[in-house]
Amino acid sequence: MDIDTKEKFRENRDVTLPQKMPSHYRISLHIDDEEVVQQNARSYGYRVLRICDPDPDWVQKVLDEAERVRKIEENNN
């Protein structure tokens, strides 16, 4: 979650958060098939990989994205 989003939450405690907020649980990458989750990821600052059925390459996509996220987080620490 970026600083601006955190400030908005502090200013307005009545904000209804989306049901899925991986960043609240220290989850680096959320994998989902719902478009709304992908939209929320942009709005609330968490990473999501959208995999839709049928996708024969889903395993490799997950592995590639997990590695990409690991490198980003490694460089940020």
C-alpha cells in the first residue's frame, strides 16, 4: 500500500476495503482469476497475477511472476 493510500485510510475511517487485501497479511503476490481483484490491486497497491481458466501455461506464469516479485523485494531490502 502506498503512502497516499495509507493517508486516505487515516483521514476516512469509514472506507470500505476490498474483501481481498493481501498486503494486510504481508503477502507479496496474490494470484486470482477475478478482474475486480486486479483492479483493486492497482487502487490499493498490491501485486496480483491474474490467471484465467483455461491457461495451459499457468504454472510457468506463476513461477516467473513469483521470481520477478522476489527480485524486486530483494532489491528493496
